[in-house]
Amino acid sequence: MALGVYHGLNPATGWLFAVAFAIQEQDGRAIWRALVPVTAGHAASLLAVAAVLLLGWAVLPLTFLRWGCAGALVLVGAWRLSRYARHPRWVGMRARGRDLLVWSFLMATSHGAGLMLAPVLLHMSSSHHVTAGVGGAWVLALGVHTAAMLGTMAALSHLVYRRLGVEVLRWGWINFDLVWAVALIATGIATFLFRWPHAQRA
């Protein structure tokens, strides 16, 4: 849930599109026409990572997956750290729903959004005995994450559109990409050092 709130706060996740749509159309309801495909693309990226992890969990030792996730987190974090000042410019502010969905999927994937959840999902698997139980718990976790992100984006979009205005970014800007890169590296190190219980399998 906390990661979902963080993703929702980050303008790079897509809530700026929602505000731009509402301003262009002078209609607050336009916010949802951007948030729905943005959220769907983000969720699709998370599900893709979860599917790969679930397949790996079924055939590989948990320790192997843990080390792999730790290494991937550090590598992606280092890559993001080297590029935190750069921003993709693939779509404009008049992108259609399909463009936003694909853009959101690619952004979430390149930012390592699903990868950041991987240690949480793998740790949850230690309390389940069969793959089906793991899959159900993971879907619930991803649903909570996505709902928290959507709620945060919706609240922030409406607040900026109706009260604060986009000028808030001039004095209230936080470099979320830099924070995210450091968080990825720190999570990778913590994943490597933390001792997990061994998962039991049927």
C-alpha cells in the first residue's frame, strides 16, 4: 500500500496527464479518462513481473530467486540513478487512452515498479504450501497496491486541478526519480541481507 501511495504521488506515474486533460476540457470528469488507462498499464506491468516470479517460484529454490531479485534491484537502481535527470518524451499531453496504457506499462516496467514488489511477493510465498495459494495472495497484494496508487492519483489530480494548480510543481517539486533509484538499490541490498524462512511446497 505504501508503495502504491508513492507511485501515485510521483508525477511521472501519470497524474499530470489527468490534470492536463481536465484543464483542456474544462471538466473534472476528464481526470478519470486518463487515470483508468494509466492504472491499467501499471497493473499490467506488475502482473507480468508477478507471472514470471510465480513461474520461477514453482521450479526454482527461493534463495536463488531472492539473490536474483536482489541483484536485479541493484542493477536497475544503478541504471535509474545514472538517468534520473532524463525523462521520456514519447507521448504528448493529448495522448489517447491506448497511448496512455502502453506508456504506463513501459514506464512502470522501466522504472522497476514490479521489481520493487518482488521481494514482498517472494516473502509472502514462504507462508504458502502450493503455487495456487501463492498466486492468490500475490493478486490480492497487487490489487491493494494498485488501488492505493489509483486513490492517491485521483485525490492529487483533483486537488491540483481544483485548488492548487500546476504551479505547485514550481515550489513543491521532489525529484522522485532520484529517490526511487536510491530506494531500488537499498531494497536490493536489504533483500540480499535479510534472512527469509524456507518456503514449503506441496
